[in-house]
Amino acid sequence: MEIINPLSIDTAILRPHLWGSLLGNVAYNLNRNLDNIRIFEVDRIFKSLGQGKLPSESMMLGLAWTGSAAKPNWANPRREVDLYDLKGLAEDFIADLNAPDFVFCGSDNPFLDTELRLGLSIAGKNLGEFGLISREAASIFEVKAPVWIMAVNLDILIGNRIERKTFKEPPKFPHSDRDLAIVLDNYIQIGDLLLYLKELHQKYLENIQLFDVYSGKQIPEGKKSVALSFRFRHPVRTLTDAEIDSAMNSILSSLKAKYTLDLRE
């Protein structure tokens, strides 16, 4: 959406996203020798609905993160921020707003690296996305450090939050965990894989946790190893090994029907 009388060429259009201002601010700070940067912005974005029509508006949260994942000290050596830090931040933020039905999914945002990006979805709507900025975006904004960015549509998020919190009694019976490591094609998005597993609605499956993604030595070219932990729990008794084995076999059969994969010992 072009502005008729812009103050400058930089403000000639209404912003369709927050990525530009975030990366511009990161570049400004990096050029002044500040290498641990965490910034956020809350503002509206605008999308054209056609000639003669007012644009649609969405209130967005955008954030950028580069450098150390946490303040280093003698017990906590420096570690660079990664995709899992941003994923955890998204989970905590959405949980705090009491919107539990969101899922991770794939993303095709060109600002983000094709291998290190995830989308967010809730009630069938695109809630947002996050990941590492692409080389092209880094070059355009003259950013010389890996920068992780995230955008969340606050209108959609707040519209799908549960206003009233309810208490859930802690489980009385123990859980059982099973791990599974599979080798998949590199192009398969982890978010799409997790979404597919959740949509199986496996009985007594309480949680799925991704704990490792690896490509390199001992993994064929063009492939990646994905390790997942599955947690099972019955509400009124302890599950048997046979029941859990049956559930895992069912999950594996569904995965083989959906993807070309190999098991990794």
C-alpha cells in the first residue's frame, strides 16, 4: 500500500511485515560492536485488498535474537542461540497467553533459511513463523551475524486464547517413554512431521518431544536423522509394555506409509 505523501522514500509504503525494521535495528547495533542483541516490536502491518479498498491490518509481535542464548558465567559457558531457543520462547509466550491449541508447521517465508524455519498455526489459521534469516536477507540488510527472528499475529493469538484457566489434577499413574530415531529426506520440515504425528490421535499418547536432529557422518547425503521421544500414560491404570509396543508399532507404520524413511539404531 503506497502512501500518497510519504515523508521519505523509506516510508513510502505501509509495512507488510516487521522483518525489515527488526533487521535494520540489528544491523545498526552490530555495527556498533554490540553482539548480544534481543529486541522486539509490537505494531500493525498492512496488506492490500485491491484498488480503492482500505488495507487489512494485523497487530504483530516481532522479535530478533542474535549472539549468546544466555548470559555466560563460570557455570554456564557461552552458547549461541539456535532454533530450539526460539521454539521454546514461542511455546512459553503462547502458553502464558493461555492459547493451548497451537501447533508447529512448515514455513515458506523467503526471509528465513529453508532448513531452519518453522511456522505456527492455530485453529487452521497462520499464527506466525520463526527461524534463521536467509543469506539473501542478511546480505540485503548487511547483517554479518546469524540472526533469529519471529513474528506472531497477536490478533489471531488473543482471539483464540482461553479466557478462563482450569485446574487439572496431577496424574496418579506413571508415564512410559519410548524413543524413536528415523532417517528422513532433508526437505521434510520437522514441524510438518510433528503435526502429522499429533493428527494420528494415538490413544494414551501424552506428549511428543523432539530431542535431536543430525546430518553428517554416517547419515546419507540429502538425509537427516530425527530423534523423538514419545510419552504414554493411562488415566486410570499403568500401561503394559505390550500396549506401548503396539502403539509404537502403529506410529511407525503410519510414518512409513507417509514418508520414505529408515530406522536408526
